[in-house]
Amino acid sequence: MDTFIYGFSLGFSLILAIGAQNAFVLKQGLKGETVFLVSLICALSDAILILIGVSGFHILVSEFPGVVSIARYGGALFLLVYGFMSFRTAFITKHKLAPSELPANGIYRTALTCLAFTWLNPHVYLDTVVLLGSISSQFENEIVEFASGATSASFVFFFSLGYGARLLRPVFEKPRAWQVLEVLIGIIMWGIAGKLVFM
């Protein structure tokens, strides 16, 4: 049980920081659009990467940093484009920005965008595959408990973020609040893209 709690705590702490993926889940939660699907994609993706990491694949990733480099530059390009779209929405779009009246994206487009935020983000590989994978080697006899704790943290976090966002909807009934959020998301996207390129 202690190993499960340790895995849960460690996994939760790694995804707690506001990043591109979390900002996207928050935005979908505020819009009330495909919240379950987005939360599930993020949580399942994390679970897959954690299982890959604890299976020993983190050693292979460490020996072939080119894999991370591909995700690094691909992710940076994706974040630059998405950040531009957020700035454009904030400053150009004139429609009313009440959550219930925002134009809906197609389910496939939303799913693909969510997958891109996860699988094109090299930090996800470093956190789940490399870091959690390396730490899991300390728990050879309790690897299942450690992995279960870490994956549970992802499910709890993403579903809480997605569905908990509705508590902020009264604030976002004001168009100005949505504009501020779009600008913040744009800044986050471009900031992370810059770190990926110059790290």
C-alpha cells in the first residue's frame, strides 16, 4: 500500500504543473465539450507511457536520445501553431464567448489535438517513461503497486481537471475572461515551445 501511495504521489506531482496538455483539458472542461473523451485520452496515454517506462523501456530511450529529439521539435512546431490559434481567437474572433455558445470542434479533431498534446510532448516521455521508469527500478518486487499508483494519479487528475472546470464557468460567462484565458494559453504554448527548441 505504501508503494501505491508513493507511485500515486509521484505521478500526481509530475502532472500537476500547468502545461499545454492541462491547459487544453481545462479549456475543454470550461466549454463542456467532449470532456470525458479528452480526459480519457490523456489518462490512458499516460498509463501506456508509464507501463512502457516501468517495463524497462526507459533504458532504451536513454540510449537513443534521437527519439526524444524528434518529439521535441515536432512538439515545438505543434505548440507554436496552436499558440498562434489561441492568440488569434483572443484578438480577432468577435463571437460571444459564453461557454455554452462557443463553436464546437468535431470529435475527431478534438481527439487528434488531444493526442498531439500528449504524444508530441517530450516532457511526457521524460516524466513517464524515463523518470518514473527509472524510479520504478527501486520497487522490483512491488512494480505493479507502483505503476498502479502512478496511473491512478493520471486518471484522478485529468478527470478532476476536466469535470472540475465547470466550477469556473460563471467567471467565463464574461467574454473578457475567455480572452484572458486564450492569451494565457497562447503564452503557455509558446513558452513551452521555446523551451523545447532551446533546451
